[in-house]
Amino acid sequence: MIELKSVAAEAKDDTGARLGMWLFLLSEILLFGGLFVLYSVYRYKNPVDFYHGSRELNLLLGTLNTVILLTSSLTMAMAVSAIQKGNRQLASSLIAATIFFGLLFLVNKGVEWGTEIHHDRYPGSAVLLGRSQGEILFFGLYYVMTGLHGLHVLVGVGVLTAMLGFVMRNKINPDRFVPLENTGLYWHLVDIIWIFLFPLFYLIT
């Protein structure tokens, strides 16, 4: 009887954890959704300036980062599947790979930001202030939205590092994998957000 109560309590905790994660993800969707609406309004009002601003971004690095995050989503999903099947070693390797891809994304984004800053294309710079209002808005939104996204990637890398430790210590296993599953949901959301950011900033026509 005690064992049945324990199982029921764990199942209830798992349900609560999943519900909590979905509510958190909804709040994140609302946050970025508001920014996407703001972007759309400004782009509608300044189509030519946004186009010119987009042409100055590094399409190659943007594309590379898209491939990196898509690959990281695959390794994340495979890690959750591996732990559910009891393959702790494979799960650990896949989580480590996801962390690597997340860090690689941040390094590439840092290089891209560094290039833009080197060319004085950043909010408040003399070069940018000498341009049209539309281009100023474009680069302002670019830094805010990609910066906020990058912060989410950094947080995700930190959480994944903690999950890797839990898996290696067998605190996450086939009987208790919801924390890793929730981390995977968060990581997939981060990837999806980038899938929207990439065409908005890099593929304007």
C-alpha cells in the first residue's frame, strides 16, 4: 500500500512538473510573440530600410547557426529517448553533444556581434545614428531579439550541464526522466524561436 502511494505521488509530481513547464513555455511564447509583432509593425513601416539592414548581416553565420541549433534539437530528442530506454552512457554523450552545439552557437553569435560592432553598427554608434530611422530600428531590434535569444541559449546550456550531472549520477533514469524531458522542451522552444528569427533578420526580400 505504501509503495502504491509512493508511485501515485511520483506520478502526480511528474504531471505537475510537466504542467509547470508548459505554462513557462507559454509565457516565453508570449514574450517573443510580442517582440515579433513589434518587429512586424516596424518592418511594415520601413520595408526598404529593413532590407538594407538585413543585407549587412552575415548570412553565412546565420545559416550555420540555424544548422547547429537544428542538429542540437536532434541530439536533445535522442538523449531523452536514450534515458527512457535505460542507456545512460548514450544519453550522457548526447546531452554533452547538445551542450557543445549550444556553446558553438553562442561563439558564432559572438563573432557575428563582434563584426557588427567593429563596423560601428550597434545602437548609439555614430555610424548608425547617421543612418535612416528604419535602419536604426532594425539594428536595435536585431540586438535586442538575438541577444534575448542568446541569453535563453546560455540558460539552456547551464540547465543541460546540470542534467548531464544528474544523468551521470543516476538521479535521472528510466523511472525519473521528466526533468530531462522538460529541459528538452525548453531547448526545442529555443530552437523554434531561432527558426523565426533567422528569416526575419537574414532573409528579408
